[in-house]
Amino acid sequence: MGKLSIAIDWLTKSPMQRMSLGSRELFHSDFLSWLFETYPATLFAAFDVQLAACRVDREKRGLDITVCERGSHRPLLIIENKVKSYPDRAQLERYNAKFPSEGKRILLTLAPPSFDLPSPWTTLLYKDLEERLKHWYTTAKLAEEHRQYIGDYLTMIGHLSTVANECFDPIEVRERHFWFETEKKQSLSEIGFAQTLLKFEAMAFKDFMIEQVPAISKNPNFPRMISNTDDPFRGDHVNVWFALFNNTPCVTFEPVKTEPNSDGLRFEIQIQGTQYRRLVAGPPLRDISSQKCPRPEKAEKTWARLNELCCESWLFGQHLQRPQNGEKGFDFNGEWRRSRMSGDMCFYRPDVAYQYINIEAANNQSSLSVDQLPAQVARDIDFAFELLMR
């Protein structure tokens, strides 16, 4: 289906179907490519690039949109389009390396990036694209068969921008406690943006924790916390990244020593959905957790191995021994928390064991409150580095 056919097909759909289609980056890139080729004046209106005629390529060498003067192969404009996903600094830097001296570069996005863009990239929000194209639309000489669906497209991106303004505000997301106590709006699911909101909440939570955790720690040498959008860092640090696993937000903190642990062990803190997890992983656990045996037997063998490696307290709390009398849970800030786990240890992949406890809006004896998370992460990061230095 060609770019124009996609636009006409979109026009025949119901308003809800149009908004659902509007959440797809490929649709926007195809529509805009058609618009630029058909009406090159839109390039000047939106991006201050003046061409009498142009050729627009889609997904050329991985780039969403590249615009060349007709008859030329040198891009004058490169657009990275983000609708349901979020900007990635590393991706923009890869494009800089691949195209070191070509074209004006625009990050077109519904939500502003949470990092400084590498030069020469600049950001254009969809709400600003709508305003610029609306100004062009009011005076442009358009083919009559094009006027309606260009106008409808501008209305649609206006609605999407309203959704973005209401839902993708980091401060507002923090105030409503990210995803931990938020009821998702059904309308977001209907138009295909429920996952997008979850991703944004995870990204906002990651940025919040990178800001808050070092400030809370009492360790004057607290290691640098590195986002997955930052440059590589040598020295002791904490890798922090976010993802959606099974449509559930997950933020991971991995303490990293300059000199790796001699046992090859790795310690992680993982906050997924409403679970706070401590994980330990590495080759010393591989031959145990891969065994086909009853779960209690596997837990006993794993516990014995962790005890040999002097890191059993990582799972259950640095001031406590293994739970007694069948009690399940572990230590949070010196307080015993009862876990809702069916056993006292969980496994996934060949070499990972973990413990978890639930997170709730308010603090109680069987959970951790949202407000306690920065302090708990700071405490666990400090303890992980103590273990890594043994």
C-alpha cells in the first residue's frame, strides 16, 4: 500500500479507529512522507527547510525519514520519529556516527526526551508540528481531494498531543506514584497508548530514582548511577535501565565494580509492577538452578551455595538469617516484612535466584510503601558493593 493509499484508508475509519492507527509510528512516517513530497512547502513551514521539489525515503539505512532535493542523494533533513516509543540517546549517536555530516536532524516526538540531545539533533514536539502545519494549511493551495484528510490528520495529531500533555508529564506521574497506584484510563487502551503510558511511567521512575537515591544515601562515596541513555562509564557505578516485561513496568539497578567479583556473582535490585526484588546471579548458581528436582530441594541447595559464598543475606536482609518456622519474608530498613511468596526463594533463567516483597501505596507489615523505595534502593546498593568487594 502506497503512502497516499494509507492516508485514504485512514480517512474511511471511525474516529476511535483513527486514533488507534494514530498510535503507530509507521503510519505517521508514511503520511508525513507523502505530505512532504506532495507539498514541499510543508518542509519550510515545519522545519525551515526550503525545497521546490524533494524525494522522501522511508527506513533508508535504518532512518525513519530522509529528505533529499529531487535528483540528489544527499539528505538535507533527517527525522527520527517517536510516537509510542521514547527517544534513545545511544540511537541518535549511532546515526551521527553513520551520517557524520549530512542534513538537519530532527527528533519528532510526542513526549520530550529526558536527556540532552547530542548535537546537531533538535526536538520538535507533535503539538508544535500541528501548530506549524495548521498555519500552512490555512493559506495553502491544496487539491480538493487532499484538503479533508490533511485537515483530519492535523486534528488527530492535535488530539494525540492533548493525550501526551495530560499523561506524559514526569512531575504529574511522580505525584500519582508512577504506576503503583494508578488506574489506567480505558480510553488509552482503546487507542493503543496504554503500553506507551506504562513505558513513560517506567522511564520517569528510573529518572526519579537516579536523582533521589544518591541524595538519600549516607555514603559520601556513593557510586555514580548511570542511565541506559548515558555514555559508558569506567569505575564503580550502578547501571539503571527500564523495560516492559509482560506489559509490566520494570526498573533494574545493577551495581558494577571496576574489578569484577572473583566468583562471577552479580547482584541486582529489580522493581517490577508491585514487586521489589533482590536478585543474585552468576556461574556459581548455574549448576544448581538448572537441576530438575523438587523446588524445596533446589532452594536448599541454592541456600547452601549462597552460604558458601557469604551472600545469603543479600536475599533476606543483611542483619537477618534465613527465616525460621516457615516465616517468609526479608529485612527492609531493619524491619521484618512478610512476603506473599509461596516459597522462600524463586528462580528464573539458569543462574538467577531472587526474593521479593510487595509494594503498596501505604506502608504495612507485609509490604513496602512507595515512599520508602529510594531509601531502600540506596541501602541495598551500598550493601551490594560491600558484597562485591569480598
